[in-house]
Amino acid sequence: MTNFKRRLADDILFKIKNEPLFKQKILPDIKKGIVFPAIRNEYISFYYAKNSLFKYDSQGFSTHIKYGFVPEGKDDCYIFQDDLVSISSSKDFISSYDKIKEKCMLYAGDEAAGVASLFNFSAAKLPQPSRYSLVDTEITFSTKKNEREWDYRPGQKHKTDQIDVLLYDNEKKLLVFCEAKLFSNKELWSKDNRPKVTNQLDRYNAQIASNEQFVLTEYKNYFAILKNLFGVDFNPPEKVFKHCVLLIFDFDIFQREKIDNLLIKDGSLEGYRNYRIGDIKKIELENLFKECSD
């Protein structure tokens, strides 16, 4: 775990505050709760629709070519072969920002788009910390044997566990990991055995148990960076909830009965903390945190 860090060098913090793209485009969207800043090891990933819209490090802003190549003068999704002779791309991220966001959204599945609804609770959104907030997303643990690194790196080949979101109770100073699943996700359902999601939760719970102190140390750094970059001052975390909470969403009243009968009453999720809400856009984090009352 020595390579997992939530830190930014002072020069990166100084530079990004003066970047026109950050000041004019990204920061306003963070305050609207539609773009989420996730601090990593010497870089920030800015998520939109749960995809990484931009990355910022010592070299400046970058984005994936599938988002960042925005042909000038082309408003539709198709080109002809003859267009290739004269087609050119937008020359800067500021002028193509909205188009890049549109392309980023195209690659978001329903589950990812649902999780992105939680960006409205971003810890960086408000000038003063709310009691309950979203702290991080796409938190990745290495599962390679004898591997001590816990961090996502583009191009890495070893297997990882990736938890969807990390929430925070600023009053209790409590960090809570959550894994989100659509009602239609096949990992929730099994005719004969435990649903596959329980194996996933077992792995996540084991990661949390073995790395609690390291998590606390790095997220204390995280909150210090949030204060420097966004002016929001959270209490340093002191505890990590020992269960990864399963968040099930996107279902109607009839499907709610199926969840109750096939997952809750039959004991498939016995011993696993879960929170269920039909429309994730209506979620209240206070209610979810009631599952973390230990």
C-alpha cells in the first residue's frame, strides 16, 4: 500500500488554480454538482457521468482521444471519406468543452450515469461542508498477490477491485464505501447459490479491514487538498465503516417486492449492509447512513 497516495504537490495546486479551463469551465460544473474532482497520486481526475472527463497533472490537462478529438464544423455523428481530406479538430479544450462532455456521456452506461447522480453531494461543491458528502469515486484496490500498491494507473495489467464511491459523515468523522448496482444487474440474482455480488462485497470488506489505518491517513491528506483547492474545511476522518454498503437502485414498486422476497427475506444478503432506492436521483444520504449506525 506504500504506493497508494492521495496527494498533490504544491506546484500542481498552484498551477491548476490559474488554469483557464479549470476556472472558466470545470470549477463552475463542480459547483453545479455535475463534474466531480477525484484526487489521486499527484494528479486529479475530473469525472463526468462517471467517466474521466479530464486528468490534470504536472504536464497540464489531458483527456482520452475518444472524448478530446472534436472535429470542427461537424455537428452530426457521421463523416464521409472525402471529409477526411479537410477535417480538422478543435484547437483547445475550452472551446470544445461542451462537445467533450457530450462525447464523454455517450460512453456512460445506465449504472454509471446513476452513480453520477451522487456528484450532487460532492465534498467540493459547497463553501461549507455538509454533514454527508461524496468524497471519492472509482477507488481501486490491487488484488495481485503480495502487491502493496492500491491505486489505479492507466495500462496496469494486474487485477483490481474497484469500489464505486466513498461517502463521509463529517459529524461522526466516518468514511463509508459503497458499491452501486442497478436492479437489472445480473450479479444481484441467482437461482441456486448466493448472488455473485456477495463475493464482490466479501473482497471489498476484506480490503477495508486490512487497510483501515492507511485509508484514514491518505484521506486526511485528501481533505487538506480540498481545503486548499476549494476552500471547504472538513473534520479529519477517524473511522472507516467495516462494511461496504450495497446500493441497489432503478426499480419500481413491483420490482421492490422482488428485492424484498428474493434478496432480503430469503437471506441472500443476510450479513451484508444494503440500501435500496428506486430513483437514485431522489436519494438522501442521511437515510443511507442509517445503514452504518454501528
